Amino acid sequence: MTVSRRASAFLIVGFGAILACMLGALYIGVQHLEVTRQAWLRDAAFREKVRAAFVMREAVRERSFRLAFATTFPDFFDRDSQQEHFREAASVFVRARGELQNLILTPEEADALRSLEGTITKARPVVDEAMARVVEGGGNGEIQAQVEAGLNGQSKIIESLNTFVKVVEDSSLREAAAASRAVEQTQRKMMGLSTGAVILAIVIGIFVVARESRTTRELAANRDMLAKLSTTDALTGIANRRRFDEVFELEWTRAMRSGAPLSLILIDVDHFKWYNDEYGHAMGDQCLAAVAKAMSALVVRATDLAARYGGEEFACVLSNTDNAGALVVAEKIREAVAALEVEHKKSSAADHVTISIGVATVRPSKMDNPKDFFERADQCLYKAKESGRNRVVGCLA
């Protein structure tokens, strides 16, 4: 009887211990899932904040481009059209900022956003005045100082935006570290219970670890996807302006170090505004996507880049390529776009969509400046358009 009672007591205690392990494992599993869910929410909020900041930054860059571009037009109506794009970019900026303000910001992020808004408040009147002066008087030398002041104001806004993005990224890293510590703590507790648990407790532990591993992979995949989206043009699927700037700077430095030639191709879709007016913006988007596809199919080396520079403008960076080789690539791109035979009744160059191309090549040295090199390629593009469009004009920088 005594043995039986002891055995019964042992079994009761054993089953109680198993039940305690099961309940403890379940509790820790639920806690772990909640920690993971919070990590997902923080990661999603981070993506939204960065996305809004990227949209704001691209809008500011678009305004800078339109301000500078408007100075190149002698005709008032062309300058006025640039001002409309300039204002549209401001609307995009305001909407993105509104989305950002609706998100839950940390105190550091809120301070950085207030600093950004202060910079905008100071710089925007100068920028708007510069565009108004350009539209009224064109790009004459009398307003050059006003234009430079406007572009400097835009640069300060972009610097403040970059500071805000850095604050958001630092905040996200801190929160990710805290979430990682919380996950590690729940894992240690679960392992402690698992040592005294039966098969069911072990199965629960394996399930939780497997789920945590999958969650980690999905978080990493989402971060990789976010990084890719931030350097990809949403309309055409090729690299965007941000990626172009990064690669252009990298290849310039590499060419300067190696002494190899570096070529730059700038492309503009001929009379694209007239195309949009005639066929609508939806067809215009399809046209740009088709041009991008034709161009990227010919820029295939791993070290080269085809990118949408902005609007109807595209650019290609060709590393270790001399001027003759770059002209061959440019001509193939021009022919490929013409071969698409996309109807364009309003074009003065042909009855289908065509492109004008400027090509510049340089072996950069410490005396050279990448900005001057880019401007040289832009001058070649301008000559191609002035010479009747649908052609390639090349030069050595």
C-alpha cells in the first residue's frame, strides 16, 4: 500500500511536472509569438517611414531638376510647363510628409522631422522665388545667383532628409537589437523547461524554434527586398536615379584608380511631352517601360548600368569602355528603340518614338570632376537634339 501510494504520488508529481512544462512551454511560445509580432510591426513601420522619406527626397530632387532644366528653355511656355512639374513634385512631397506625420515616431525621429520642416520653411521661399524668376525671365545671367540660391536650398533640404533617414535607420537598429534580446530570453526559458519536459514539450520547442527561424529569414528577405526597391525605378523596373548616382561615383573612382576609360550615355525620348499630350499618360508610361527594356537588353555587362535618370531621361554607365565602343552601344540602343515602331504622330524626328543620345568618354584623373564629365555628356545630348533628334552625338571629355 505504501509503495502504491508512493508510486501514485510519483506519477501525480510526474504528470504534474509534465503538465507544468507543457503549460510553461505554451506560455513562452505565446510570449515568443508576441515578441515576433511586435518585431514585425516595428519593421513594417520602419519600411513605411523610409519609403515616405525616399518619396520626399525624390520629390525634392525632381524640383531641383525642374528648376535647373527650366533655365535651358528660351520659350516661356516650356518654362511654364517645367514650373507645373515643379509644383507637382511639391504636392508629392507634401503627401509623403503627411503619411510620415501619421506614423508613430520616436522622440529622436520627431526631433529630426521638426528639424527637416524648419529647413523646408527657411529654404522653400528662396526655391519658389528662383523658379518664378526663371519662368519670368528665362535662364539669363541676371538671375543665376537666384537659381544657385534655390538649388542650394534644395541641397539643404536633401541633407536634412538624409539626416532624418539616418535617425530612422539608427532607431530601427536599436529596436531590432531589443527585439533580438527579447527573443533570446524567451528561447533560454524554453530550453530550461525543455530539459525536464517529455516528447510533447520537445515538439513544442522544435516548433517554436522553427517558427523563429522562418520569421528571421522572412525579416531578412523583406529587408533585402526593401533595399532593392529603394534602388529600382517603379515604372520601368530598371535602376533609379539613386542607384545611378551610386554606381557613377563608384565607377568614376575605380576608373581614376585604374586609368581605364569610362563612358557615359545620356538618352532623352524625343518630344515625349507631345507624346503624352497626344496619347495620354498611361500610354506614356508604357512607352517609357518599352524604351527601358530595349535599352537594358543591350547593357548586359555586370559592371555596366542602365538607369532611369528622371522623367523621359535615361542614362548608361559603361566601365572600361572607350568612346568608339560606347558609340556602338549607343547606336544599337537608338536602333532598338526605333525598331519598336511605337507610333508618335506629333514627333518631328519620325512617325514613331525615337531617342536622342549624347555620349562622353574620359580617363579620369585627380584634375577631373565627375560633374563636368556629366555636363559634357549632357552637352552632347543637347547637340543631338539640336541637330534634328533621333541620332547619337559623341565626344571625349
